[in-house]
Amino acid sequence: MLEVLRRIIQEVNGARNLDVALSTMVRRIRKAMHTDVCSFYLHDAELGQLVLMETIGLRTQAVGQVTLPQGEGLVGLVASREEPLNLEDAQAHPHFRYFEATGEERYSSFLGVPIIHQRRTLGVLVVQQAEKRRYDEEDEAFLVTMAAQLAGVLAHALATGSFTRPSLDGQAMFTGVAASPGMAIGEVVVIAPPADLNSVPDLIPADVDYEITRLREAIDRVREEIRSAGERLASRISAQELALFEVYQQMLGEAALSQEVVKRIREGQWAPGALADVVRRHVQYLERVDDDYLRERAADVRDLGRRVLAHLQEETPQTPDVYPDSTILVGDEISVAMLGEVPRDKLAGLVSVRGSSTSHVAIIARAMGLPTVLGMVDLPLSRLGGARVVLDGHRGRLFVRPSAELESHYQSLIDEERALAEVLEHEQDLPSRTPDDYDMPLMVNTGLAVEAAASLKNRISGVGLYRTEVPFMITERFPGEQEQTRLYRKQLESFAPLPVVMRTLDIGGDKDLPYFPIEEANPFLGWRGIRVTLDHPEVLMVQLRAMLRASVGLDNLQVLLPMVTNVDEVDDALKLLDRAIIELGEEGVEVNRPRVGVMLEVPATLYQLDALAERVDFFSVGSNDLTQYLLAVDRNNPRVAELYDACHPAVLSAMARLATESAALRMPISVCGELAGDPAGALLLMGMGFNSLSMNAPSLPRVRAAIRRVSLKAARQLVEETLCLDTPAAVRRHLSAQLGEWQLAHLLPPRD
Ligand code: PEP
Ligand code: MG
């Protein structure tokens, strides 16, 4: 059974067209379960109905005709109860309903299972049999497994519009994780990693002969590459391995792959699309056969396909020379480097299939004030290029080819938001002081160029977090000591005499350096932050020396250690810092010892505050990671994004405890995670007693506006009330109700 399951799943996942996938699926299921009927009913949420969409065994005329309200009939019952229903004598069940069009009365036995994707019922899968038969446990498990698999494929197809439900019009909506607030209307530019067969767009060729010629040239180049690679390796590998190169040559030969691709081009696909189609088909076929040798060849075909594609892409640039005025950059995964490719004044928004609201590209997007939605897992990348879209970064939505009404609705929302920003701008030079005269120091998080430093300087108390890894991510090797010194000097000078908290390199997790890849099964629990830099003192020493050098004469540097878990990591880092100071002294560069802080982001540190306090000068809470580690929710995984919430009562109670205990230890403590940039979060943190809040610059206006309108006393009261609540939802509800009462609802991001 397992083997049958695996094959059906492969076929369904591999099908390019959902109609084909569904029809294959019902046929395969019927055969595998030795039953008379297999049908698929689609749940249309808008109409509240189930529609028969595919069947083998019932009358095909019934497809699209038989509809039943959710809760009615056996199929409706399966959908509303969200559980399997297994009946030997279906007609005896009180919910049985007779549909003449299906010819259903002939079938006695019934097994139906719901198809559920992320808690939403998408449809029902049903098998039926003429004679009385009790489907056994194995049958039920089989159908449940099929339904679970179909759920993902179906959700994707529905979202992409490649399978239209009866009531869906031309406009399509996709949802993801709201990662950076704001809204934008613009044109999609799809940015694809080079040579990725899965993200090649579909295009109709303008000149078929030209497409064929360039395909042949690309194939010739790959053949030449393989030939010379074979020659180079001839003396070093066995004859058997060398024979593989011959196989590659044959695969690329006239009679094989290339002819099929040419045929596909003539059918109306441009060369890269035709190549991707053919390679995909071969790979699927090879992966399915019962022969280990042939299955291995699937990888070879894919590799050859990628090589040919790389040559085809050499001529057609992946990104346009001229970006549209309002570019919405869309990709499978958007890296910091990709962001840098689009001129800032043309970039209006970001969307990606992977990532979540606290992934680092999201943090950078917020710092840039760029509306962003990540984790949009259902996005049809290959069909989006050039499409007009509306992006809603507050609610995590992307509308493709919006209707005129929707577009004008959003245009008015965008205008309102702009007007609010202008109003808030007027009070940005005023102190962040509460009505009861409490000054709450606000700081900024930096990492990108400090272009706005001059205007920011009068409005803040310093830089609470300079993420040094960001400049490391956009270079092609570790920057040297001089290069780093220049970079840090600029940062320190721009904000002097205000303090600048520079964090030592925090790579690992989702922050990879292209030249220092870290491949791990659990990167967020692995080699990250100080764990990496202590293992590479040569990297940390260069960085510390550069920071110290940069601070000469300014003395506004503070050093922050990320991902600390053990006290001895702090001791080791301090030893290196002291050594760097001595070394520089010996070289004639006199530097003062900067204040040093520890990031509190691994839960273990919560229980060793006194030991840490003996060693350093301040604490800074990384609420992004603290939330991830306390809740055991990967901050990057869209599937569990709804569970990731810094307003979880456990996180808030840990934060409150941190503030109280640090005060008792007389240790200054700040928050530099995203919670500090949320107006409601900032009020809570102020009420808890944090000494400063550090956030992305675009968050400052709303946070300042909130602080200037709510007294410290009221914020403390808010903390007291909030800490009594049991669920994240109750906390969020309470915060919005309270902000509403204070007439501050407009400061919160709009939600449904
Ligand atoms: C945090 O974890 O809250 C933090 C500020 O650091 P980063 O988001 O860079 O991990
Ligand atoms: Mg962190």
C-alpha cells in the first residue's frame, strides 16, 4: 500500500494541471481500493456548498451539477464534522440524500474523508461500493493519507486560480504572513535564482526559430563542458564513472531531450519554459520507475536541464534593466542582496514564498519602510511577471490583477495612511515624554546605510542595535579590518555623541553569508551568533579590533554579544575584547574599554541574570528570538506563523520578570526586538520598567505618539491587566480595546 501511496502522491504533486491530477487521483484510488466509485467534492466557502468536481463511477454528467449545502447529505456531514464517515449501509443513515443525477442509489457502502488544509475544509474525498462492504481500517487510513496530500495541492491550485471554483472571478487573492506594514499598488517583477527550473515563467515565443537556435547553442555549450570535464577527470575516475559522461552526452543528443524541447517550443513555449516542461516530465517519469539505476538518472536529467537553462539565461537577463516605477519584487526567497538590486525609489513592496515576519529580510524591509508579505506558500511565481497587483502588508495579502473598485479602495487607504504619517511627523521633534512627565528613551536599530542619521539624531537617544552582519551579508568575503573600521567609524560618527550599540556578528539561523555557508538540520538551534564567532576567534578579533579602532576619540561605542547561552561564553568574549585593547595599545592605538552588554534571547539566560550581571554593563532583550525559543516556534516557518506571537502570556510574563529582576540588580535593560516597535508592545514594555526601547526608524512615529498620550501610571495598569490574561488572542483583544479607549486605535496596524 505504501508504494501505491507514494506513486499516487508523486503523480499528483507532479501534475502541472489540477484537472489532470484530480482525474488521475480518483482513478488510482478506485483501483488501489478495489472499489466501484471514487469522487471528489469541492467545498465552495463563499456559497457554503459542496460541488461534485471529479468522479469515476458516478455519471460524468453530474460533474459540476450536483451541489449540496455543507451539513446536508453524507458528503455535507463529512465536511461539517471534519472527520471520516465509514458506513456499510449508507442508505440507512438519516443524512442520506438521493441525487438522481449521480445514479447513486446503487451504492450501499460509503467512506468519505474531509480534505483539510490549515484548518480549512477544501473538499471531501469519497469512495463507494455497490455491495455492502465495511471499508477496513487500512482503507480508511489510506484515504485519509490521500486527502492530506491532496489538501496541499488543492490549496495551491485554488489560490493560484489554476483551478477555478465556480464563484471565483478573474481577480485572485493570495495570503501570507504580514511582515512589514504598509500598502502598495504596482507591477510584479519576479526575481528567480539563476538556473531554477521550477521558477521559469511561461512565455509565448515571439520568434520560434530564434528560440530553437538559442536552445541548440545552449545544448552545444553544455555538451562541450561535459566533454572537457570528462577529459579532465579521465585519469582520476574509474571507467565505469567515466561512462556516465557518455550517458550525459547521449541524453543531450539530437534524438533525445533536445527534440522534445524543440517540439514544445513549436507548440508555443519559449526555450526556457519548454526546457523546464520537458525536464520536469522526464524527472517525474524516472522517479516513478521501479529501478534504482533509472531513479538515480532523474538527478542527472535535472542537473543537465539546469546547466542548459543557465546558458539560456545568460542571454536573457533575469532582472530587467529598467524597473517599473512601482516595483513589487516577488520571489521564492528574497535575500538581502536581491533587495539591493532594485533602485530604492522604484521599490514599492516585497513578496516571497518563504520566510516569516521576524525573518531577517522582514526586519530589513521594516527598516526600509517597505510593505512586505512573506510565507505566501501558494504563489504561482511563473505566472506573475508583469502583473498589476495590490499589496497589503498589514493583512498579509496580495491581489493579482485587481478590479478597478478594489484598486481605488486601496488607493484611498494608502492616501489616508500618508495623511496620518504627515500628522505624526509634526511631533517627531518633541520628546518621547508621557503626560505624567516620564521620559522613555527611544533608540533605533540600524544595519543598513545610515542615510537618515542626520534627521534621526535629534529624535532618539542613540542606536540600540547595530546589526553588523548586514554589511557582511552583502559583500563577497569577510570584510577586512580596515574596511570594517571605515564602516563602523561612519556609524559611530553619524550618531556621536549618542551611544551606538554594536552587536558582534550574529550569523547562522536564517542569516547566511554567501561565502561562509552553514548547512544544518536545525539552524536556529545550531551554530549561531557567539557560538560561531568564539569558534572563529580570528573573525571575532578582527571585528572587535575594527570596532575599537573606529571608536577612537568618539567613545560612544558599546558592544553587544548575541545568542549567549552560557556564562563562560561571555568570559571568553571579554578575554578577546581585552586582548584586542592590549594589542591595539601595543600598536600605539589607545582605546577606552567600551561598555559591554549581553543579549537576553536564549531562555537559559533568564535564570542566570545575576551571574551575567557580574560580568557586563547592560542587558538587551532580543524579543524576536526569546519568543521563538520560549514558544518553540521557528520564527521563519509560515506554517506555524500564527503560533509565533510576542504577546503570548508566557513571553510577556518572562519580559516583565526580566525588567523587575534587572532593576533589582541595578542593570540597565532595553528591548531591541520587534515588540518594541509596536505601539501597544512599547506601552507594555514601558509599564514593565524597561529603560529604553530600540526599534526600526519607521516605527518611531507611532511609538512616540503612543507614549506621548499614555501616562506611565496607565501603562503600568495595562501591564497588570494584561498579565492576568491566558491567551495571546485575549492579550491582543485587550490591547486593541484599551488603545481604542485611549483614542489610539489608528496607531495599530489595521487588521480584519
Ligand atoms: C532579536 O532576536 O530580538 C533581535 C533583536 O535580534 P535578531 O532579530 O537580529 O535575531
Ligand atoms: Mg536575535
